[in-house]
Amino acid sequence: MKRIEVRELEYFLAVADTLHFARAAERLGIAPPPLSRAIAHLERRLGAKLFERTSRRVELTPAGRVFEVEARNALRALDQAVRRVRQAGQGVLRIAAPPGTGAGLLRELVRRYVARFGSDTVELVFTREQTTAVRDGRADAALVCSDEDLTGLDVQAIATEQPVALIPQGHPFAARHALTPRILRQDPAYAADLPPVGLDALIDLVATGQLLAVVGDSAVDRLGPYVTAVPMTGLPAREVLLAWPADSHDPRIAHLLGATS
């Protein structure tokens, strides 16, 4: 079967979105008859009816609902490919990282890369949805944790973080050599799930006594005089990974991986 064209996918999705041929044609800037003929031609090529048409309504068939998902995925993949090519052509490597990433880890990664390729070759994308940023093409690579959904991504471990508890100065726990989750749970300020804020805001919450939290030890270099990091026992270390699209052949990724060694 001849390859389906992008234009045909756009025509189909316009009708699927509006469930009205005249409104879809207006959105596309064409007349309704050519649109209707294009959809009928697409149905013949696919060997499946995509829409049920009556004088009063247009509805997607079961095959049409499947094709709607696949068509959106195909256009999304094409858009991502275009963004990646444009970014590669610009030479700027976009690295996604969560706000407040431990300065030492991120600084060393960027420092090694720009030392070889120049200070204008890296752009940091701060987001809590690092993997999403890579998948939709807003970033070329990302710093992620090993417990995240890494479907469709290739990864390489670049560091291991040991868990530490952030404790406000003067708190009884701050004088301990180590803490366990059981002990931390005795304080009502302890939160197993971190609030959706950056590291600096998190540290402020701890410093003011509103929060006790467990983070990776790469955060220690950001602490001020009012917060103490106490090592945790009974919790596993966490790997920090560099992630990038599994289908990427971008040579800059290889260069970035070289900067991690």
C-alpha cells in the first residue's frame, strides 16, 4: 500500500475533532467536497470505514477510533523528529533537570561538556517532567532517577545518591549520626512525599521547621547554616541516570556521555 501522507492524517483528524465535514473543511481552508473525497479515498486504501455518516451526524467507527490514536501518535512523532533535527542543527544541547538539582552534579556535567564544545552549546531546561521533555522534543537529554518511567528512553547511570534527612538546626534529630524512616515518622513535620517545590524552597521549609524531608546527598552543597543533613539508614541508595530518546542518533549525546566519565 502506498504510504499515507501527512496531509491525509491532518484531514482525518480535522473531521475526527469536529465530527462535521463542513466545519473540518473550514478549519483546513478547503471546500467540503474535496475533503469528503479524500476521506473516502483514505478509507479505501485502509480497507476500513473510519466514519459513520448520516444526514444528521458523523461518528467515528471502531476502526476510526483506533486510527485516531495512531494518527495523533504519528504526527506527534513527526513533530518530535523535526524538533530534534532543528535542535541538532543549532548545536545547542538541551538538558532537562528538576529545579534545584544538586549544583555539584549538574555543574560538573555541564562544565566538562562546555570545556570541549564552548559555553553556548548547552541550555538547561528546568522542569519536574524531565522524561516528558525528552519524549516531546523540548530536551535532548535529562537527569532522572532510576525509579521513574523510562519507557522509550535509553539511560546510563552517572552517579549514585545516598539518602540524607534534612533537619532544621536545633532539632533533636540534628545531633544524631544517622536516622531511620521509623524515627523520622515520629515527627509530624516529616513528609515521605516531597512537596512540588524546588530544592531552595524545600530547604527554606526545613529551615523554618515546617518540614523534615529525605533527599539525595547531592543536595548537601545547597544547604545553608540552618539545615543539617543526617545520613539515613534503612533506605537504598538511588541512581541518577542520564536519559535520552532510544531512537536518537544524535552525536551530541555520545559527547555528553563522554563528559560523565
